[in-house]
Amino acid sequence: MKRAMAVNRLITQYDVHDFTGVALDAFVRDGLTLLFFTGDPIRYPEIDDVAVVLVELIKTFSGRFRCAIINPDHDGPAAARFGVTIRPTLVFVYDGAVMSSLPRMRDWSEYVEKISVHPDLSKPFQVPAVRER
């Protein structure tokens, strides 16, 4: 499936991980992680809008969380594990457990509110070496 341009930009310019699901459990095991379930960009044109919001979250909370895009061609098992039924959705995972999720495009304040309640935001964070491309 072809990806939205803003999603490709997240991967190439902001070092957001691109997962097909193989190493996802290890990636979300420690600390705060945002998972971006995108879906089909033709069916869900707001994917680009959520991707832009994600860029701003990355800039605002620099280094305080990991971020991964779940490849829509392989997202079935991950969507079931993290309770995702709507695309696009951002899922907030802390130490492997789902803390909350925000489906579709929302107001900026809702994203900031959801991410600000997580304890890891009070300390610097080092991104682990787990990669899948």
C-alpha cells in the first residue's frame, strides 16, 4: 500500500521507526512510546494531518518518547493487541501497556493533555537501538 507523503517524511526526517510487527513488543517494553496506526491514505486522508501533529509532538517533547509507525500492510495483529479499530490512531503505550489512544484528527490540546500525563516526560530519554526497516 502506498504511504501518505507526510508519513514517509516522519520515517526519513524524524527517525520514526517503521514496524511490520516483528520486533514491536521489544520496542514498546520500556518507557513511553507513541504508535501511529495509519491505514490507507486514500480512504483516510486525515493521516497527513495526524502525521503533522506527530512531528510537532516530537519537536515539543524532544527525546522524551519513542515513536513508531505501524505498517498498514501488516497492522492486523498489532491493531488487535493495542485495541485499534479506527484509522488513523495514535496509541500511547507505557512500559508495554496501553495508556490511552486518540483516533482521527483532534485538537492540539488533546494530544498535549494525553502525552503530558506520562511519568517519563519528567526525565530525559535515550532511544534504544531496536530497529526494523
